[in-house]
Amino acid sequence: MKVLIVGAGIGGLTTALSLHAVGIQVIVIDTVTELRPLGVGINLLPHATGELAKLGLYENLADIAIPTIECVHLDRFGSEIWREPRGLAAGHRWPQYSVHRGEFQMLLLDAVCDRLGPSAVRTGMRFESATQNVDGVRVRIHDRIRDVVVEMVVDAVVGADGLHSVVRKRIRPGEGAPLWNGIRMWRGVTDARPFLSGASMVIAGSNHAAKFVAYPISAAARRHGRALINWVAEVKVSDTNEQAPDWNRAGRLEDVLPHYVGWQFDGLDVGELMAASENILEYPMVDRNPLSRWTDNRITLLGDAAHPMYPIGSNGGSQAIIDAGVLARELAATSDPSVALDAYEAARRDAVNATVLANRDMPMDRVLRLVADRAPHGFDRIEEVLTAREIDAIGTAYRHTSR
């Protein structure tokens, strides 16, 4: 069996490794002419780490990532609202890892090239169209480097080409632009001193106005007594004119900094942390409505192409990795790709669509907004601001969106 994967991101590369592990021939194409370690931080939940361990990547990942041990919620003044253990500290078999997205993608790319050969990943190749019959799928691809159209016949096609998936457009034509919730995000990474445990995720404020998330992502920095801190600033804005999401759009410090004047936690000044970032990215918080189907016979979707979601609960990359493992197991179980793809969708679609909708609800932020409304100038003890039931609701909300 031969499978074409469209997209060489985290989902596509993990799928290539998962399919290769069960004896399936794989070709990966990507429209970019060069794959580079771009982006900022990403979180991998324990169940995703377990899938990577099955692929023999655990030690490689442990060498570059930080095993997150706790999530700590603060108000904008740095006072603690709630904390809960994560990963191994929470009793999971596998860690929750925080890692630089680009560095993780290069780890996956190296593994694919090492195991499948350097020709398994072909860059500068844009998926254009596909026609299928009982024998397979004929795919037309634009070779951007040579500026020619090439054709390829495969047994199945997996669209792992992200938010703007061209494979999804074939399955769901006329869908339109991604849906924006009015929150803008600025992101960056900064070399700084470690904070709290040195493996903590901090979430401060609430995105009904402004929210700030920070966590370390580099084992190499940690070995030198430093922290490479991934930070995310989420701001609710009134501007309704939104450009198309571009994950590499440059952001400006002067646009985000005014929302965080005076914010500090554990001795770190949020404004100084942002200002020390070499590059700032800016984009809207978007998703798409869940699809009623991902699969058309021998063509299916995976990761953000299938279920783009808000970055709540560290789910985006993790769900793509889970998709890859399930898809490989189903394809290995039958000689009929269309049967396997239907079984993969049946196993994954409803559960992941529920997560997409849960992320929109954001019950955690409703509770955090209560803190801001009831204690606008800070507090000494959270029990003076929230009831025990309201505090418990934060943990319940996080677990609901981190699955």
C-alpha cells in the first residue's frame, strides 16, 4: 500500500512515521521549498507523548523538551488562584512536554528521512487535485521548483496540510475563511531566568480583556541554568476587520505592550519579557466549524486540516499525533484503504469535534473573569474571592479541554 501525505508539519510527519512502522509505503509533500524550524512553543499532552514513545522518539524528545510538572493560574498582579500537577506529577505514565515547535518538527523530519530515506519528503510540491476509482487515487501536483505538473497514483491520500488545507477544500468546497472569536494573540520566545519550579506553566489574567501564558520549552537552556520561555499574550479587541491567519506574520511590541503594563509574576516583568524577545508573531485566535465528514472514499483529513481548534488545553499538536496513531492502526488492519479511512474517522471525528466545541466554551476563562471582577485590585487569599465550587470548576474545565 502506498499513501500520499499532504503536509510536512507535525501531523504529517508523525503520520509518515506511524505508517512506516506498520509497513506502509509513504510519500510526504509540502508546498514550501524548504522546511525550517519556525514557530514558537507547543505543548504535547501525555497521551501524545505515549504515541511518540511507541515510535521510538521518547529519548530524542526528552533531550530537547521540558517535562511540564504544573499549571498555575494567577491574576494580573501575580496572586495565585489555582494550581494543578501535570504529566508525571499528575500520575500519568508519560510526561507532558513543552518544546519549541520548529525544533520538534525538525526532530520528526530527521526521523522520517533516516527511516524512510531522504526522498520520502518532497518540498516545493503543491497538491492541486485528485481523482479516484476502485483501484486508487490519481493526484496532480504542481512542482513549484521546476514549474511543472506531475501526476502520482497512490492507494490513499491524507490531507495534513493545516488550517488552510487544500485537501479539505476538495472535501468541503466553499467553506469560507476561518472563524475568529475577537481575540488577538502575540507570541514570542525569550531567554530569561527560570521562574517558579523551572517546569511550570503560568496562565495569568483572563482573555475577556488580557491574558498571558508562559512556560519554558528548552532542555538545552535548562542545562545551562536558563529558561527559553514561550509566551502568549491574548487580548480581546474591538476591531472586527481581520486578515487571513498567517502563522509567520510579524507582530509589533508597541501594539501589545500597553495591555500588560505593571504585570509581574515570580519576579518576572511581563513587559520586559516581551520586549526581550527577538521576534514577535501576531495572529487571530481562529478555528472552523466541525465537519460532519473528514473522508471521501480514499481521501481523508488529519490534524488541523480535519479539526482546527482554539489553542486551549494544549490540544492542537497532541490531537494530530493521536490521529496519526489511529490512522496507522486502521490502515494496518485491512487491505481496503477506504474501509480503513472510514474506521479512522469513526474512531476520531466525534471525540475531537467535541473538543473543538469545548474549547470555544472557555469555562475556565469565565471563572478567571470572576476573579478580575470581584478583586480588580488583587487579593490575599483566593478563598476570599471564589467559592470552593468555583475553584474546582477551573480544574474541571481544564481537564475537559485537555483530553
